[in-house]
Amino acid sequence: MGRKKKEFGAKEKKIFIRVTEGMHELISYKAEKSGLSISEFCRRVLLNQPIKKLPIIIHDEREIAQVLRNINSNINELGIILNQTARHLNEGGEINDALLQEIRKTLTTLDISINDFNRAVEKEYGKSG
């Protein structure tokens, strides 16, 4: 996207104005709500250019929080299984099919939870990228 610099040239000149504390707070507030710096906000006002307010976005993170709790639970479960496996192996035990099956099952559950999380985030915030 083209920048205004091309239209007006580099910003080399300064204009100083004095404002009261209240005016400064109001200008700062309006600039922030517009997503602009104070300088850019003032330039747009002085040049009678449009100033759009940023949309208010309200997110409901309950679904995301629940999925994160599920992921945390799955990670804890995997940690327990891995600790039991390490203890078993350290005591001279052998790796068996049941042990590997339990690890695979927990990893699959964790993978599903992570995919659920990604879908919940995309649904709530939109796809990024």
C-alpha cells in the first residue's frame, strides 16, 4: 500500500502548538481510539482527512479457555505416563506393547486437543496469515 510520504514528501517541517492539559488528554484519547499516533491524528484533522475509529471487538474466550484446560490435563496425563514409563525402565523393565499403546493414545488425545484449540482460536479471532 502506498504511503502518504510519496504524495506530500518526507516530513521535514514541524508545527508547534500549545494546548491545555485537558486538550492534550482529549487529543491523546481520540488518537488512541483511532489507532493513530497523536501526530498522525493531528495531521488528519488539520488536513480534513477521514479518521476512522477502531472497531470494538469483544471476544468470548470461554471455549478457548476450556480447550486449554483440556490440553493442560492431557499434558499432565502424558507426564504421569512418561514418569511411570521411566520408573519402569529404570527398574529394569522392558518396553511392551501395552505401554507404547498408552503413550500413543495419550499423544493422540493431546494432538486432538491442540487441533481443537487451533480451530477455536480461528473461529474466535479469524484465521491469521
